[in-house]
Amino acid sequence: MPAEAPLHVLIAGGGLSGLALAQGLIKDGHTCEIFERDADDTRKIGYYLHMNADGGEALRRCLPEDLFELYAQTSRKTYDRRESVVLNDQLDELSSQPHLGPPNEGDRPHTGVHRRTLRAILRARLGDSFHPGKAITSYQETPDKVTVTLDDGTTADGDVLVGADGIRSAVRRQKLPGTTVIDAGIRGLGVYGRTPLTPGLAAQLPPHLFEGVLIAADRRGSRLLIAVYRPREQAPDAAARIARDVKLELVDDYVMISCSVPPGTVIPPAAQWTDGTPAMLRDAMLAAIEGWHPAARALVRNVDLASIFVIPFGFLEPAPAWEPSRVTLVGDAAHAMLPTLGMGANLALRDAASLLDQLDAASRRETGLVEAIGTYEQGMRDYVYPFMRMTMDHDRQFGGGALEDRGPS
Ligand SMILES: Cc1cc2nc3c(=O)[nH]c(=O)nc-3n(C[C@H](O)[C@H](O)[C@H](O)COP(=O)(O)OP(=O)(O)OC[C@H]3O[C@@H](n4cnc5c(N)ncnc54)[C@H](O)[C@@H]3O)c2cc1C
């Protein structure tokens, strides 16, 4: 049903949740403006995203049918195993446990996507609603509207402001000033890269490495995350067939790796990297997995040096419930968590779809606007906060190791 009283929604941040929300608002007959701090899409923010049905169904809700089809078609098919598997340094299985969240079942199950492809699909057709290179610095709220101020000094008005501006959200800083980011550094799985999946490398990999997202660990504390990206159909071909106006880059098959480096390795901040830094990090990763199975070493040795980047991890403690208003939060801005369980993007997309449902109910006058936002926020806290706690526990037991030095919570 078309919106009776269409809303104009301001969105801080053009990441996964902000873009998905924008798509859904336009689909439902509302208008929006997305303000994205980055001027372009070149910042390295990750490669492979594990997807579950929270994320998959949210994309179905938010995207027009053909763009959803394009997402499904450019996703990795399915895992033979429905668990996340922990291996030892010789790549023998140690343990497994179910992935969190429901899997994407149906006639075309999809389990993983290349992040940049997904972002390009989510960016499609947003036209003048998308404002790259514009950061929101603050907002002012009255009973009738919200006004945001941007870093170039200009302002914009809307019915609602959604902070989709990630872990260091400017919107959250003003709305929930008591919430602080807990920095976990780059210990454990903070160094990421992509290894081209050539036929030669594929032949060296034991078959079970293709079965899911795996973490291999040794007794010294070194860890290697392994995720194979092989889409159902190459992105440019799928776009030409399904949505001709969308241009997608070719992404050759790859294995995303994330590997430990030996304690004491000095990693310069991104701005101080030299041409030699990626090779230094590759060699440090190889030193951390000395004596491991040759396939694990081949994955690291053959990493594309240009793809290597480092992410300092951070997370939020669940914030106590707050009074709803015309300003709300989605995704990492509301509940950033460590990436060890592959949940953050799925939950961020789920937020976008849940908020969309509530805004739509308000625009059809089934409920008041602020009440609708409050219903979204309560549902989000109920669903997401347990995962925030589980992620920290999992990280301590199996995962990235980011919290190892922090002791029990
Ligand atoms: C290495 C890594 C691997 C991961 N793997 C997975 C996985 O497999 N599965 C999974 O579900 N999750 C995964 N996650 C988590 C997932 O990436 C995040 O939870 C998800 O990206 C959050 O989406 P978001 O839209 O909330 O924020 P983001 O994607 O962080 O987007 C926020 C956007 O806001 C912009 N911004 C920031 N400040 C401002 C401002 N003031 N004004 C305007 N714009 C602003 C930023 O430039 C950015 O584009 C992973 C995370 C990392 C780091």
C-alpha cells in the first residue's frame, strides 16, 4: 500500500544499513537524503560478508525485486556445512557450532557476498538522494522536524534522522552521550587480505576449506580465518541480464584471509604505510603460522599484497533503553560488535527493514511517528543485545582473540 503521508528521512551514513534503508524508503514511496562522509568508495572496509536470513530477508524487504535478484545471483551459493568450523594448524577439524541466525534457505540459498558488490547494488538508482563527501556533524530536534548540520556548514531538514554512521557515530554521540567505543585493537584477526583463487591454489586446498567460513587456530594463539568467495554468476554478467542500468565490477574468485601476526609486530597506522608495509605484514603472518599445513601457508604466501589492510576492532556495550524521538540509530551506530561471528552486517540490515516497517505504519497513520520509532528501538534492543554479549564470549573462546588480554567481563 503506498504511503498516505510520505516521510522525508535524513540518513547519516551510506554504509550497508543506511543504503538499504534508503532503498526501502524509496520503494515504499517516501523520500530521503543520505549523507555519506566518504567522497568515494575506495576505503578498504572488508571483502567477504557472511550472510544469514536476517540480512537476506531484510534485503528482500528493502530492495526492488530486480536488485534483490541481482544480490542473490552474485552471492556465494551455499555452504555444505551449516556450521562455523574451528580447525587446528594442520587443518583438521577441532569443533563446530551452528552459525548464529537463521540461514537463507529456499530454492537459491545464499550464504556470502562480496561487500563492494553489495554496496554497489544498494547504491543503485539513489540518484540525487545520495550525497557523498558530506558528513553530519550535529542535529537539532523540535517536536515537528529534525535539522542536521553538515561539515560544509550547510543544513537539511527532515521528519526523521537515522544515524547509520557506524561505530563512531556522530548521531549517537549527541543522542546517547554516555556510550563509549571500547577499542580492542588489532590483536587476533585484525589483518585482512584476499588471495586469488587460481586453479593451482584451488587444487592445493583440502575440500573442506570450501565448505564454510573456517577459523584455524594453534596452541600458540595464532589464528587464520578462511572464507572462499565464488559467486553464483559473475557480477557484470548478472547485472547485464537482471538490471541493465546497474554497473558492477568483475570480482575474480578469491579466498578472504585474516591472520594473526606475532606478538610485538609493529603495524604502522594506515597513513604511514610505505610500499613495503604489505609485504612486511604478509611475512609477519607467515611467521605466525610457521609449521602449519602447506595449504594454510599457501593461502597467506599468495595473498594479493595490494589487498592487505588492517582494521582496529572496537565494540559497544549494550546501552540502557532511551526515550524515543525523531532521531534514531541503526546498525553499528547502535550496536557495534566484534566481527568474529559474522553478525554485524546482517543485524544492521535487519534494523533497516524493521525501522522501515515501523515508519511505514506511521505514514499510514496506524501509529504515531515517535511511538513507531520507539517500537523499532525496543525490538532492536531485544533481538540484538544478546548477540552483542555472545560475540564477546565467542571471541574469548574461539575467535579473533581481540579480547584475550581483557580478562572476563
Ligand atoms: C573485517 C570485518 C569483517 C566483517 N564481516 C562480517 C560478516 O561476515 N558478516 C556480518 O554480518 N558482518 C560482518 N562485519 C560487520 C559489518 O561490517 C558491520 O556490522 C556493518 O558494516 C555495519 O553496517 P552499518 O551500515 O551500520 O555501518 P558501516 O557499514 O560502518 O557504514 C557507516 C557509514 O557511515 C559513514 N559515516 C561515518 N560517520 C559519518 C558522519 N558523521 N556523517 C556521514 N557519514 C558518516 C561511513 O563512512 C560509512 O560509510 C565485519 C566487519 C569487519 C570490520
